[in-house]
Amino acid sequence: MSLEEARQEIDEANRKIVNDVRERMDAVLKIVDHKSREDMQIRDEAREEEVKNQFEEIFDKKNMPAERGRELAEVLIETAVDIQKDVIDR
């Protein structure tokens, strides 16, 4: 495989990742609707910790640094919180 082919694979993987993040954020929109109707807080620290642990475990099982999985979860959580705040502020 050439360098260019490998880079094309990475580009395709990046597109898939972005699509998956969009799908995740669409689920977040459903959650914010529920939270809004039930007058719940945006942040759920117990759930956030559960998601971070989940990412750590998945990364570890895939032979990737578990801490990076936790960091990715943190980015996704903060993005979700931002989206929820935007929706509630409308």
C-alpha cells in the first residue's frame, strides 16, 4: 500500500468518525428534549463517568491507550453539553 492509499484510508475513517459523532449528537438531541420536559439538569456526573470508563475499557481492549479513550469521551461529553445548552437557550 502506498502512502497516498494509506492517507485515503485515514480520510475515509475520518468521515466515518464524523458521521458517527453526528449520529451520537442526534441521540443527544432526543435526550435534551426529555431532560427539558422533566426539568432535569444537563449534566449527569454519574453517567459522564460511566461513559468515560466505557471508552477507557474499549480503548484498552483494542490495544490503544486507555487514557486517550477517556480524553475522547470527555470531548464527546463536552460537545454534547454544548449542544444541549444551545437547544435549551433557544
